[in-house]
Amino acid sequence: MDHTSDDAARRLRLRLADVEARFAAQRSTVDGIVEAARDSNADDEHDPEGATLAWERQQAAALADGADAERRELLAALDRVAAGTYGVCEACGRPIPAARLEARPAATRCVEHAR
């Protein structure tokens, strides 16, 4: 692995650690909301706070799902680093610009083919 690959892997691992922390926090939030609702005898349908709790649970679950999807993309990017294909557009085979990889480290396509 050359210096560029080492640097890419390091950046991806740092981003992955942030995403995993975000995922864990959101899952904890969801679990807390579910647990609070379980301990309550509130009727969501008729309780004015019920809709808010359901919305908060859905929002936290959606954020957790987004973090999990990004986690999977970053793990796939680390696999591409190991395979020597990281930073290469899967559509045209040309290098993905560094600025794009900086903004979207798990990008699999150059700007032209991402459209």
C-alpha cells in the first residue's frame, strides 16, 4: 500500500469512528424513547405528547439508519483501499478527484458519473 492509500485508510477510519459514535448515540436515543414509552401507560393516539414521541422515535431511527448506511459505505471504501481500487471511478476507471473524495470519502464515481 502506498502513502496515498495509507492516508486514505486513515481518513476513512477516522470518519468511520465518528459515524459509529453517531450511530450508537442515535440507537441509544431510540432505545430510550422506546423504553420511556414502554414504562408509560399513555395512549399515543389520544395523548397530546404521543405524536411527538412517535415523531422523535422515527427521527432518531432515521438518523441511525443513515449512520448505518454511511458506515457500510465507509467499510466498502476501506475494502477498496485494500484492493487498490479506492479513488477510481467504477463507471469510467478514471481517478476520482481528491476534492470529491474529501467531501465524500466513500465515493465510488467521479463527479461526471455521479450525476
